[in-house]
Amino acid sequence: MSDRAKVKILPPIIPMTALAVGGGIHFLAPIEILNSNALQIVGISFVFISILIVAIAAKELSNAKTAFDVRKPSTSLVTSGIFRFSRNPTYLSMMLLCFGIALMANSASMLLTSIFAGSGLCLLVIRHEETYLENKFGEQYKSYQRAVRMWI
């Protein structure tokens, strides 16, 4: 048994695919979310927050000397910093990035496919990671699950 989560697809591929599909649909049949310039500001804000969250999460993982890459073993359970608020801040950041890009593009199809990306992350990545972490860290991880939400 290898010491890593049994994730079959790299997590960033899911939101990238969702945005590509949504962008393709938008190109063929554009449907705006709203006719408002405010979407640009909200979208840019989401992108900025997304980058901030992933940078903070990466720093926390680095400080704990554990892997950021899902294909590598987790050497410690990180429950401090941003991980006190979300068990999956990097995936939360991916979703915020998707929503931000969809809002900046004013694309209803990109927004809809971004929602599917969240489901894909849950089913194809988070479920496997959580099983791995439960098996590796046992009650310590289960206690963390009870205390901290999956997303926010």
C-alpha cells in the first residue's frame, strides 16, 4: 500500500476543465449573469482572495514540512492557521478562482460548470484524501473533521 491518497486525477484539472467547458459553451451561446460592471470588481476580488488563500495554505503546509502535492505522502496533520477554518482551503481557493473568472467573464455557463467542479473535487479528490488521512492519522483526523468544516 502506497503512502498517499488514492486520487486518480490531479485536483487543478477539475476546475480547469470546468472553466474550459463553460468557456466553450459561452463562446457558442453566451448568456450573461448580469448586465453590470460590478461583476468585474467582485470577480477580481474572488481571484485575489483565491490566490491569498492558496498562498497561506501552502505556507502552512511548508512550515509543517508536509506535502502540498496530493501525490505525495502527508507527514503531519495540519490543523493550524487557515486549516482551523477549512479542511480544504486549497480546493476552496480553486472554487473561488473559478467563480471569480466566471464573474469577470460575465458567463452563466462558466458559473454553472464551476459548481460542477466543486462536486467533482468532492467526489474525485476530497473523498479519497479524507479516507487516506483517516487511515493515516486515525482519531486525530476524525476529531479534526468534527471540529472543522470541509469547505468553510
